[in-house]
Amino acid sequence: MAVISVLFSSVYWLINHGSKAFNKNINSALKPFSEQLRTLNANIQKLNASFDKQQANFERLEKRVDEHDRRLDRHHEKINALFGKRGR
């Protein structure tokens, strides 16, 4: 019974020790990838913020262009009305 107990204890220790060593090796191998993923995530967040700013600027510019287009249409109508009266 003691031999079986020692045998199972040894197997348990080997499995436990082996898994710790395996996890340590995996973590050290994946650490550079983890850092690169964190950097990539930060860069994507900055890019998204930049796109949001670009979108807001575009919308503001689009409103200004629409306003100028309406003004141009009114001026065109005034010019046509002015020259139309002269021609009569």
C-alpha cells in the first residue's frame, strides 16, 4: 500500500511540476505576441478616435457646403431676375 501511495504521489508531483514548467514556457513564448496585441489594440483605438474626428469634421464641412450651395442658388436667382428685368 505504501509503494502504491508513493507511486501515485510521484506521478501527481510529475504532472503538477510538468504543467507548471509547460505554462512557464508557453507564457514566455507568447509574451511578445501579447505585447504586440496590446500595442495593436491601442493603435486601433487611436485610429477609431481619429476616424470619429474625421467624421465630425466631414459632417460640419458638408453642412457648410450645403449652406454655400443654397446661397449660390439664391444669388443665381437674383442675377437672373436682375438681367431678366433689364432684357424686357
